[in-house]
Amino acid sequence: MKLQHKIAGTILLPLAAAAMSTTAHAEFSFGGYVAAEFSMDSTSVDGGSDTNDTSGSAVKSRFNLKKTNIGSSNATILFEGDYYGNGNQGNLRMRHALVMVDGWKIGQTWSSAANLNGILPTVDFVGLTGTSVYANRHPMIARTMDMGGAKLSFGVEDWGKGTAGTDGPNIPDLAAGLSANMGGASLFAGAALVNTNDSKGENTTYAHLTASAKVAVADSMKLVGSVTHTGDDDTGTAEWTAVSAGVGAGLGGGLSANAMAEVKSFGASGSEDQTMVFVNAFYKMPSGLEFGVELQNVTDSYNKTTAKYEDRTNFNVQGKFAF
């Protein structure tokens, strides 16, 4: 019995040591930020009455759990959520849930065609992410390849645009993105083929194309520009092209400022071009506490619910602490 116990121990100990050696370097982190925002909104409706509203919210607060260097493959697992779910009603929302290993991305995260390169910091974190710098998260199985100075990401995604149609192709959404650095410029180009339904309820697809450039013109200043075009079903009601340009600068002493302008043109006949302009400033204290103010103006924004065009002006104030 003693001999058997000793043999078992000599077998199990090396196995346990081997298991520990593959996981001992794994690292776990918990992060995110707590934020509160107050917004003063003024809306002018074409052919209707003007409205003014003031609101406050902490739903943009977020948290994430991350574990890196898992096992011999050095896999990374990330979960991130906030309280912006169900139309900004304070419900928990999943932002990211994915595993990254050997160049694969499986789960939900930024689309391979997400134009993150064209984004400037905003208080309103929706900002331009639905237009010229379209940057949404989708479920996916994707692959990233290092091409020596450039990275190519491509895969199968679900953009959530289509339902069960009566006819035509019914394929997964396909997306790809290429990023590269050339001197002081950061470049990105992305494309997607998205499955949706046309006016007859039949399955169809449309193309989504986007590109951006970010150029450092000084140690603390950068210029950005983006263009995005997306088609839609045969009605043409949602086909649009958006172009934006902006500048961001670090002012020293924890101060920074950004400004951006965008024009969005729709494919439908008789539609108005939509314009957006925002300027903001941030101050980050040595303690890590950050305050931001932002003025945003949108003209000729089409409200699908009221079928009217609106001009909106928003003044936002935010306090945030990242951890």
C-alpha cells in the first residue's frame, strides 16, 4: 500500500506541476469607469413645436473582466458590460464577450469593419459611431492576420439587419478590415456584405464601405477624416454617405479639446442632408477624476417616428473616474 501510494504521488506531482506551469503566468484584471452625465437638449421640429429638456444619467458606467495569458496558447478572455441597455433605460447590456487566441476572435466585439481609427473623444459616446465612423459590435467568428506593418481582420458576423425573408439569398453577414501605419498616418479601410430584407420582405444584401485616416501634425495634435457609404434594400430609404473631418489636441496640464464636423447625404429622393458639429473639452485631475463639457448641434435629422425633420442642440456635462 505504501509503495502504491508513493508511486501515485510521484505521478501526480509532476502532472500538477505541469498544469501549474501553464497557468501560473495568467493575469486577471477588473476595470471600467463610473460616470454621471447631465444633458440640456433643445429640439426644433419642422412644422411642429420646439421642446427643451434637461436630464441626468449614470447608465454609461461600465465594467470589464479580463484574463490574459491563459494556458500554453496565451489566450485572452474579455467580458464588458454597461447599463445602456433597452434604449438607455438602465438595464444591463453586454458590450463585449469574446475569446482571442491564435489570431481568432470568437464572441461579440467590434466588427472587423468597425472604423475605430476615425473616432475622437466625445462626452456623448454615441457621437458619430452610427455614421461616418460606424463602429458597432456584433457576434462573430473572425480571424486577424499580421501582414508586416498592416493587419487584416475578416470573418462571419451578425449585424442584426435582416429577418426571415421569403426569397433570395440568406447568407451570414461578412465583414473585413485592413489597418496600417505609414509614417505619422494611421489608415483604415473596411467593407461588409450585410443580409437584410427588401420592401417585399425578400432576402437581399447591401454593401457597407468605410475608410479613415488619422495624421499626427504635432506631438499633441492629430487630424482625422472618415467616409462611409452604406446601401440598403430596393426602396433606397436608408442608403447614405457620410463624410467627417476633425482635430484633437492635448493642451497640457490635463486639458484636451476636440472638434469635428460631418455631412450625411441620403439616397432617397427629396431627403435633406444632415449635418453634425461638436466641440468639447476635457480636464483630467492628477487623482484620475475627469470632467468633460460638449456642445453638439445636428441639423435636418429625420425622425422616423414623427416623419419630420428636426434640428437639435445638446449641451452635455460629464464627470468620470476610470479604474
